[in-house]
Amino acid sequence: MTVVTRFAPSPTGFLHIGGARTALFNWLYARGRGGQFLLRIEDTDRERSTPEATDAILRGMDWLGLDYDGDPISQFARADRHAEVARQLLADGHAYKCFSTQDEITAFREQARATGKSTLFRSPWRDVPEADHPDAPYVVRIKAPRDGETVIKDEVQGTVKWKNDQLDDMVLLRSDGTPVYMLAVVVDDYDMGVTHVIRGDDHLANAARQSLIYRAMGWDLPVYAHIPLIHGPDGKKLSKRHGALGVEEYQAMGYPAAGMRNYLARLGWSHGDDEFFTDAQAKEWFGTDGIGKSPARFDFKKLENLSGQHIAVAEDAALLHEIEGFLTVTAQPALTDTQKDGLCRAMYCLKERAKTYPELVEKAHFVLGQRPFDPDEKAAKQLTAEARALLKELTPQLQNASWTRDMLEATVSNVAEAHGAKMGKLAGPLRAALAGRAVTPSIFDMMLVIGRDETLARLADATA
């Protein structure tokens, strides 16, 4: 059996971080088994669905690197097929026409509440022969079993049971003939050949009701895996008060996609004690048996830690590509060819300690900026009269030095020692002169990256 999973977001807003994790789990499960990962846009809610939201979902998927097979499928475009299945259920006696009005249903429920009875609506039209039907609007309802149990075997939740007398005769077609979401999901999953449905556990109750359609049509149920939702650090459902919710917000904050994938995979799933892992390892290891039953808690510190590790091991070209994407989404100027070249040459001394792209870009100021550098407040304090005198004394020594790390270190150390000071005495002024910043990569790395001529020119600027 070829594994087929799907991600089925509703285009009513941004790609939520919880939805992104669901997409990731489905992607890992399919890719790790040589299967297919499909994307379906559940746009049946025409009032709330927007093209802009669909575009945001596609951008989020693209940034996360979650490639899907084929083109995205529009659920709304398949409405005729959904209605066809409802009519087939009706013809086979597994569904019926219900002529009860919304006012009648509301009145029934109000009376049930007043008398302390169940508000589960039981249509009086369930067994009425066609010949006795009125010429009036109707909905099509499925005939849910009235006794026994509906059982769902879930890969995460275990065996879950519902008493059938607690399940209603779910509406399949509205009075205007349009199919409902619950029907559309089942028909789409069946027609798309979906073998495994991995989704949030807020859909667990839906599985029981949707299984009625599968069984009435004689279709095999997919394998279900309902995963706990993501909570904030306080243990409550993730919301705006906890910080960013949309995937694109994390891109704009400068987190690398690989770090985001790694962190999201660890939200609710584990493989032993492994925290940092590659995509290849995640695909190999991922399985529903590693998903816990308790909600995961979002932790920005862990995300930053993993992001930093992924930046440190990433290929320079890949980092440059993501940094350019980060600058684009944050409306910052694009890099010039000269800046790109400098950034690539400096990457070895930038990526080891940066946890996000804003940090990396800030540390890269010495190759992204242009002379004369205007030192920031902290750097300016380093350029005292005494410091400028030391830099002037250092300049001719550097003019004649071999441009190697050992020789540069020795040259700076000798000038500092000649004044009874340690090398650190010159480090601050050199940072200010070379980058205009107080926090930079090693002064020797900066010298090696920008070269002798540029180093001497910046020292001349600082001592002028």
C-alpha cells in the first residue's frame, strides 16, 4: 500500500503554527515511507475563504519547505461530486429527506432544555415514505445507527468509542442542495486515496460522524491519528497573547526554516532524547507511535536554540538564500552583489553564534555596511583619544605584516604589550573602527575577510 497523507487547511486567514505542525507531520510520514503528500484547500465556506488567505498558506508551505505532490485541490470545486455521493446514499436507503424547518428544530431544543432532556434532534421524517413527502424544501440527513457503538481505532488516542444513541442524523446536503463540510471531507479523502489522516484532536469527534459515511458507502476507513493541540507556556491554548501565531511571522522574525521544522517536529513528537536532527533523520524516524497524548507547550527559547544549531551547520549558499528571503518579507533593501560576496566570505565567522537572521545580519554589518562607518553609541565610547593613538601606532605595523591570523594576532598583541596592556585593550577600538559596532565577530576574522587595504582604510577613518 502506498501511503497517502494530506494537509487540508481552510483559507480563512494565515497559516497557523498549529496547522504548520499538522502539515509537517503529514509530510514527514509520507516522505519517510516513499508515499504521497497532498494539499487540499477546504474553501467551502465562501463567506470567509479568500484568495489572499490561500496565497498565505501556499507561501507558508513554501517557506517551510513542505513540498506537496500535484496541484492544490479546491474542495469547493468538487461540490458536484460531494452532492453525488449524498444522492447515492439517499438512493441506497442510507440517508433520507428531512423537511423539519429550522424554527421547528430550535423549538424542539428549547423545550428539551426546559424539561432537562437531551437536545439531540431526532427527525420525524426518518422513516416517512417518499409518497408522503410534502412539496417543500428539505435537507438530506444520513441514517445514523440508533444502537450499539461507533468505534475509532486511533494511532495516538487508542480505541475511542461513542454510543450511537448519542450521534445525530448528520445533515449531508443543505436545503439549497449544497454539501456540508463533513461530507466533503470524507468524499475528498476517499477520492484522493488518503490512507492516513493525521490531524488535530479537535477533529476526533468528527471522525466518529465521518465514519458513518465511510461505512454507509462501503469504503475502508483511513488510519486515524489525532494529535494534541499546541499550548502556550502557561498551558493554555496557543493564542495571540503568547506571541506570533502565523508561520510567516516566524519567517519575518528571522528563524531558519530548517530550525522551524526541527522545533515543530519536537512539539508533541519525540525520538528518544534527540533534540537536534536533520530532515533526513526526521523522515526516517517519524511515526505516530512517537506522538504523545498531552498538549505540547510552545517554548521560544528552545526554538531559538535549535535555530542557532541549524544556522551553524547550514551551507553558506542556503543561508544566503534564506537571508535574502528574510530581507524581502521584512521590506529591507535587497543585497548588492558586493554585499552578497562579502557575506559569503564572512559566513564562517557569522553563523556559529547567531540564533536568528537579524542577529547574523547585525554581526555582518562590517561587510554589509560602507565606509566611513558611523560608530554606534557603545562603539563610539571605545574610540577615546588614547585608543586612537594606539590605532595610529598599530597602522604601520599592519601595513608590513603578513596577512595571516597568527601574524595579525602577534602584531596587535605586540602593540598592546608595548603599552603594558593586554590585547583586549585594542579589541574594543578595533571593533569600533572596523565595524562601527561594539559586538562583532573576532577582530582578526574581520581583518581577514575585508583584507589589508580595507582594514587600513577603516583605521584611517577612525583615527582621522
